[in-house]
Amino acid sequence: MRDETGEDVSQLRCTTVRQAFSIITAASSNLSTDMTSFSEKVSELLTCPYKSNITQIELNRALLHFCCNASGHLYLTKQNTAVHQIIPYESDRYPKYTMNEALHNMLPEAFPWSERRLGRCAVVGSGGILKNSNCGREIDSADYVIRFNMAPVNDSDVGLKTDLLTVNPSQIRKGYRNVQKQAGPLMRRLSVYGNASLIMPAFASPLNTQLSVSTLKALWPEMQVVLFSSSYLKNLGRVWKARGLSARRLSTGFMLINVALELCDHVHVYGFWPFDVNLEKQILPHHYFDNIGPKPGVHAMPEEFLRLLQLHSQGALTLHLQPCS
């Protein structure tokens, strides 16, 4: 069936639903409060063929490079950090940190991707939506895979390949308090991620610095531990605050999606669905591996998710919310 202009009705419908999600307004920010209506709209969006938009991809890449520059400042290296350099914390309430020679010697020389793109990237969140998703093979086929907080891997739902892994200092505090004296348990835990680089938010607080530096010292040089640049994270946070995100701090997942948008040719996002029911109204655990919820009041996951839907609708990234074939 075709309308008077000859354009296919289904194409018109898809254009309309993409446009609805591509513009974030006060009204759309409240969509997730009515999960039935919200799920129906998202399901309708997912029935439309995904349309990659090179203009949007390059525009986002340019904007992120201009404001934040992950290719040169995502984490501390010998190239971008000097001995005795003053390192600010993410919050101005903490005194600044002075880079010492011992730590500087353990920083990587430079970024491995400063002169090249990372190809097709898979950013793998930990949402319960990945349980029984059968997405493992698809995720592992990506050129570069990013995972979070030492989440378990498996070949069926989430895959095994890992290139960059975030480690939360709170995980070290709870499970590996004596890591410098007994590195073995942590090294065995991390061995499932192969040769992945580990990235830690060392300058979110002085306690994070202590735990992150202890981890780096314990694992160096067998494993590469890199430290997020607080300047990069502060700049990225300012950008999204200016765009209306109200969170006290961006989630680590959202941060790394932004990194991927700058460094990768194509970004595929899995496991980001911050609700306790899926699109078929089935109850979901909070994570694909447990049902422990997040610390309240820190992140704004539904708000971030709306931005991901916006980017998907604009053709800047591909958001995977259904089981893989």
C-alpha cells in the first residue's frame, strides 16, 4: 500500500517513530514513567530497519574529540602526563594529586589507537536483558569489545572476547583488600579476560587513588592497568550536563559508549536497559548474573538510556534490545 506521494507507508511510519526518539524534550524524558506506553514505542522503533547515518557518526566523533579527546586524554600516559604534574580530582572538594616518578614509570607510553580507528566496537553492559539473549557469538565478532566491572563472561549470552575492562575500586576494597601482598586471587579472577587492558577511575576520590594505584602496582607489568584521566571525565560530564542530563556523575557505561563513539567506526551497544521488565513485559534481574541494584542517587540510568535511543534513532550507534538470532 502506498500513499499519494508514492512513498511506502511503512517507511513513513519508521521515519515518524525515529523522529519521535531523535529529539529529547521534557515530555519524552517522562516516557519511561509509563512503561507500557514506553515499551510499545520502543518496540515499534525496533521493527524499523536500522539506518546508519555517516553524517551523525562523524558529527558525534568531531564534537567528542573537540570537547574531550579520548584519543589523547582518556587515561594517563607518559606522553600526556609529566612527573610532578598536578592531577585534579573529578570533584573540586578533594586536594589535587601530584604525579610521582614511581607511578609515572608504570604508565603506558602512549595510546595504542591514536593513529587508527577501532573498527566495529561492542560495548557490553550488564543489564538483565542480556540473560538468555544468545548474543555471545555476535559480540565476539566485533573488532573491539568493552566490558564493565569484572562482569562474568560466557560464550552464549555475552561472549568471551574482552579488549577493555573497567574495574571499580570498590570491588578491590571488598574482595581483594590485600592485593599488593597477595595479587594471585585477583590475577586468577582477571585471567578470564585474556590480554584485556584494565581501566580504573583512580581520581574520583583519594580512596579510589589508593586502591587503583595498589592494583596497578600489584598487577604490573603482567597486566596493563590504566587510570582514567579526571580531566577527560570532567569535560565529558560538563558536555552532558549542558545537554540536560541531571546525574551527579555519568555511569561508567555511558562514559565508555562516548569513548566508543569517538574511537570506533561503528558502535554496537548491548545490555543497556535500565528497567525491570523487558519489551515482552517479562520480569528481568538487574544484571544478567545477579539481581543486586545500583547505589541510589548517583546515576540517571533512564535518562542516559533515552540519549542512547536518540543516538540509535539518528543512526549514530546500534542499540541491541532483543535476543540475537
